[in-house]
Amino acid sequence: MDYERVAARIRKSEGLSYLPYKCPSGHLTIGYGHNLEHGISIEAAELLLRQDIEIAAKQVKNAFILWPKLTEARFYVLVDMTFNMGISRLCGFKKMLTAVEQGDYQTAAKEMLASKWAVQVGRRAAELSKIMKKGEW
């Protein structure tokens, strides 16, 4: 089968949607007619994860001039938090971010745990807080 020919015709027929929508038969669909009710492959999930991490890292770099001063592990904490809740919510962690800017990572770690987010994500917050405090994985 000529994949490119088939794909070109399907692209033309289906059109491209970057957001989920209900197709005429009522199925939740995205991309070039991909039925989300069938799920996605591990390869697609890994590709989405990679793209989402890259987006979160770019957002952290754009939002905080302090990021080059951080260890890789502390930078990861900010990326993980951005991945989880979005950059706008991370920016709401004013006391934590002030502590990070001042190099007071113990206070930053405490501020992370003193949040509604920490209650919501539980163990994830505890692990990220330890990484922020120690500066290593």
C-alpha cells in the first residue's frame, strides 16, 4: 500500500483539528479523524509527553530569569510543576519563587508543601519538595 497516497487522501477528506471535537457520528475525535475512544498508542503517548515537557521547559525559561542559576534537578521541579498545573498557576507560588530567587531552597520546599496543590497531588509534591530542597535527583 502506498502510505503517502492514502494519508494524503485521508488528510484531504478528514481535515485537521488540533482540538477534540465530536464527529458527525458523535465520537470524540482529534487530528485527522483519530477516534479518541479507541485510545492512543504508547508511541503517541510518548510523543505527546515529550512535546508537553518541551513546552513546559520553554515556559519556565520565558517566565523566570533565574532558571540558569538552578541545578538541573531544581529546574526540573519547576518544569514538572508547570507540566502539572500550568505556568500561570506556578507563577502564583510567589513566596516559593521569591525563596528560589534568593537561593533559600529550604523555604521554597516548605512553601511548596504549604499549598492546595500539595494536598491535591500528595506524594508528587513531597518528592518535588525534597528535590527542590537538596538540589539533586
